[in-house]
Amino acid sequence: MGRVATLVGVAVALSLTAALVLPEVAAVRYMVGAGLGNGWTQGLNYTNWTRDKHFYNGDWLFFVYDRNQLSVLEVNETNYESCNSDHPLVNWTRGAGRDVVPLNVTRPYYFISGNGFCFGGAKLAVKVENPPPPPVASPEKSGSPASFYHGRVVLPAVFAVGAMWDAFLRFC
């Protein structure tokens, strides 16, 4: 029973330490055209859809469309402007009408649909950026409560986790 309690204690301490130390990172999955109508289709203005959104490295685009008509083709800027689908960089169409595209490089992405649907508006351009840096904390005064807690709570907690880890290794 002593080993189980020690293991639980170590797990709780490590979880709390990780929650305090690790930055919050959350990728967003955008359903293309959400709020405009029927997802990836013609007759919608995807420039308006992207206007209030920020796309960051690690986000995803989720295309939902009629697989018997449309496609999801990644093209360069020139082919995007001219709706030329002859030589796509990547054909993301997988046949189910539900395709997910990872935005894992910081750069502009250009998507069109083939079969002439691009001319009807089935085209999307997004600029992927790096996430903004976390907010910078203001400097602490030496007698402030923040420095008191930092020196009297966080540092001993780190040493306590190390001691529990050492005890765990001795029992194993």
C-alpha cells in the first residue's frame, strides 16, 4: 500500500508541476465556410470568412463538400488567381467529401476546387503565422507577494517533487 500511495503522490506532483511550467498550446480546427452556408462549395465568399480569423502553425482546415462535384486542391498563388487546377501542389481530395488539411508550415496556403467550381467561388487563401508569444509578466518587486510565493512555494515544491521521485526510485 505504501508504494501505491507514493506512486500516486509522485503522479499528482508531476502533473501539478507540468501544469505550472508548460505553456498552453491549442490548435484550432476550422471548418471551412462555417457560418456562411454549406462548407466548401461555390457561391460563397471565403475571403470574408477568413477576414476575422488568425491561422497559426498547427491549426487545421476541415473541408466538407459534395465529393461528386468538388475537390480540394492546394495550388500556388498564380494558379489560385487564375483558377488553374491543372498542376496542383497537393490534391487533398480523399473521396469522402471530408478532408482535413494540416497547416504545419508558416506561409500562405492557396486552395481551389477543380472542374470549374473555382470560378464560382470555391477558392480559399489563408496566411499561416507563428502563434503570438505568451504575455510578458511585469517585473516583480523584491518584497511583493508574487516574489514571496515564488521563493517560498514554487521552489520548495520543485524540491519536494525531486524528493518524491528519489523515494519512488528507491522503492522500485
